[in-house]
Amino acid sequence: MRQQALAVRAVVVALLVAIGLPGPAGAGSPSRVVAAGGSITEIVYALGAGDRLVGVDSTSLYPEAARQLPDVGYMRRLSAEPILSLAPTLVLAAADAGPPDALAQLRAAGVEVVAIPDAPSPQGVGEKVRAVANALDLPARGDALADRLAGQFDRLRARLSGVSARPRVLLLLAIGRGTPMTAGTQTAAQGIIELAHGRNAIDAFSGYKPLSREAVVSAAPDVLLTTERTVAQFGGRKQLLARPELASTPAGRAGRLVMMDALLLLGFGPRTPQAAARLAEQLHGSLRMPDLTEESAHDSGG
């Protein structure tokens, strides 16, 4: 595997030299970056470094400029060859990016691979921002962005501090065309639900598992939370609510289904304060959250 990686790298370097571009081992701040993780890509743009990106993974759907970059595949099923063909000086990889063999192949080819932490919490967002900024040699920008986001999370908490109700929320997530998944503890879903002052309706297991009638009955959710893609995949809002395991729940009977963009909802990146505020308004009826949009505006073009 190492010999194959080195052979690919040699070809890439030769091509770059022939056309006058720097090779993957260029000195100084990383100038050719591949991001494997949608929230990582968002952070790179939020730091004003979008012009350094030469490739992204398939979850990198925001901002719009990211969609114009070469797609190196899904972050958990990466292959070294498409990434090496872009001659990166740096690969920023989400904590669960892989497989490990692909990342090892990149490192064997001399490419710096930095694993970015991904804890689904306000503190975790700050750590992620600073990790990306440090890898890009932009620590001051990272501190400024992390501090701004921390202030937004503080405003969010202050606004919700007087809200006593905590509705039970069940996340539904389509994976392929089988049974939808639901989220237990230690997940991004639980993190965003708690930020919006709700309670995850599933606490009997951690991670994501296929939805079962027994689990739904036991959870008795007040609100169903899902992604726009999941609703589309199951034929629309009406069809999803009509599923037998959902129709008899308090949420199903009341028709309380909240839909959001998946990356916005679960990404835990620069837009997470806005995602939590939007979800809080949906969970708490007449509650109106502060507008954080202006504070979080960034240069989506790099």
C-alpha cells in the first residue's frame, strides 16, 4: 500500500512541476487544502480561507462555493487516490473520517492529515474552530471566530433560561431506503436538542439505531425532528407521519414534525447557534429567539 501511495504521489508531483504548481510538500501556510467534513468546510470559509480549498467531501454542501469544488467522496469512505490527485498540502479530516487505511496512505505519501475534534457541544464547536484555524496557521482568526460563537451560545442560553418546558424530541434520519434511524445519547442530535431546551426522547441507548415500534412507544415524543432529505425520501410529510410506529405517538397525533437541513441541524459548525435558535422557536411555540445571523455572517466565497 505504501509503495502504491508513493507511486501515485510521484506522478502527481511530476505533473505539478510540469505545469508550474507547488508540490504537496510546499513550505509555509497550507495553500492546497482538502476538507473531509461538512462543518470543517464551513469553518474554513468562515475563517476567510476558502480560496485555499482544492477539494471537499460529499457532505460539504455549504456555502454554495463549496459545491463547485472537486468532490473526493463521502468522508467515511475516502480513497487516497482522488485526494492525492489534487496535490494537497493538508487534509483536514473529521474525527470519524476514514477508513484508517486511506488516511495512512495519505500520510505515507507525505501529506499532512490533521484530525479535527468533533464534540457536539458549544465548547466542542470552539475547539473545532481553533483546531481548523491552527492547522491553517490562522490562530488569531480562529480565536476571534470561536469567541464570537461563544457569545452567540451565551445569548441563546440566556434567552432560554426562563423556559421551563422541555418537550420530548425524537430524531428521525434516513439512511438508504430502509427503516429510518433514530438518535440516542452521545450524538449530535442530542446535542442540538438540548441546546434548543428540549429533551432527547431516546435515552436507552447511545449512537444511532434503526427505529422500532417498541422504542417509539416507550419514547412517547412530543415532537418529531427530521431532515428535509428524510422527509423527501419517505414520500413527504404526510406519508412519514402516517407510519404506524409514529402515528400513535403524541407528536404523530398532533402532527408536530420539524424539518431542517441536515448539515445545519447536526453539523456543529459556525451556524449551530442559528440552528439551535431556529429549533427552539419550533419547540417552544410563541418563543422568539434573538437574531444571530448578522453576527455570524462570513465570506462564503473565501
